Amino acid sequence: MALETNFLAFLITLLLVTGGESRRLLEVPEAPPVHSETPTLPEPTLPMPKAELPPLPEIPKAELPPLPEVPKAKLPPLPELPKAELPPLPEVPKAKLPPLPEVPVVPKISIPEGLPQIPFLPHAKESP
């Protein structure tokens, strides 16, 4: 009996501790609100005068001497090449093919009712 009481007390203690721990783990602390990612600068209180810059000095344009005349290159004339004498093309005899065989005429067969239609061959001719 004492063993059962100790065991029950142990189970109850274990459940209480485990339940409290799980509650503590499930609680999420509240984070402070995030205002903005970029910091903002405070507005200046005193008016800032615009900086006055002195005018840029006048820079005279550079005067360059004229470019020297470059004589044109004188190339020798291209040599005349003789035209190639090619032999005439040989005559190619035409191929003699045998005449095409005659396609046999397929007679039309009446199919009794109740049987499915058999499609005819696409290359066969029908008889009149």
C-alpha cells in the first residue's frame, strides 16, 4: 500500500511539474513593437542658408594644330588571272524504272447485319 501511495504521489508530482514546464515553454514573451527599419533624422530647428559657390572660371578652348596630310597608299594593280578551263559536265543517263504494278481491285463484300463494319484498306480500289 505504501508503494502504491508513493507511486501515485510521484505520478502526480511528475504531471504537475511537466504541465507547468510545458506551459512555461508555450508562453511567448511579447516583443517590443518595431517602429521602422531605417532611423529617421530629427528635423533641423535652425534654417540652414544655401551654400553659395563661386562661379567656375572660363577655360579657353585648346587649339590643336591641323592634322598632317597622309599620302594615299599606292597599291599595284591586281594581276589578271586566267579563266579556268573546265571540262564539260558528263551526260548522266536517266534512270529507267520499271512500271508500277497494277493495284488489284478489292471486291465489295456485303456484311450481314449485326457484325461490325470492317474498314477497307486505304490503298485498295473499290469495285464499281
